[in-house]
Amino acid sequence: MTTQRLGQARFHFGVMLRYGPACALCRIDVREVLDTPHLVPVAKHGTNDPRNGLVMCATHHRAFDAHLFGIEPDSLRIRYTRDGPDARRLGAVAGDLTALGKRPHPDALVWRWEYWREIARV
């Protein structure tokens, strides 16, 4: 059994509504394996605003949390760590997030990009 943070269900619903029920990187649309990770984690003062999230399959969510890729805030291009797996190995077909139709919050994208660059040392 798992516990959810307060507001997590509403956040999940809002992110799915905003971007649609498909992984932003591989486009898998099986709802049972889709997550909605925060760009700025709640523990780092992120909010449950749907613009602070993305839809990702469990694999890409885990890769995101492991800092294996980052998202350039201006272009929405996906960048991978130098020494880590590339898009092919991770099963990502999207080179950027422009197909989402709606952009995530610009401040959240900048925060996550800077955090990724610091953690991944790229």
C-alpha cells in the first residue's frame, strides 16, 4: 500500500487534463503506467499547479528523477547526460516537448534545467 501527498490526485488529474494521457517522451498512452512528475518537487517548494508537471511513463519518470535527461527551457529540447543512456536506449521518440501543445511553467522549466545541470554536471 502507498500513501499519496495531499493534493496529489488533483495535481495528477490537472496535469493529465493539460497535456493529455500520453508520455511526453515515448507517447505511450496506457494510463496504468503513466505518472505526473513535478518539475520543481514539492520538497523544493514546488507547487501542485499543473504547469509544474508533465506526463511520463514510469520508465521516463524514473529516468527524469535519476537526472538522466534535462529539458532546455527555451526550446523544450531533451538533452541527455554525456555518460548516460541516450534517447534510443531510453526508448524516447520525442526530441523535444513542442508536441505537448501547452508549455510547462517557464519558471519551473528554468529551475529544473539549472538543477539538472548542477546534479548531472553537464
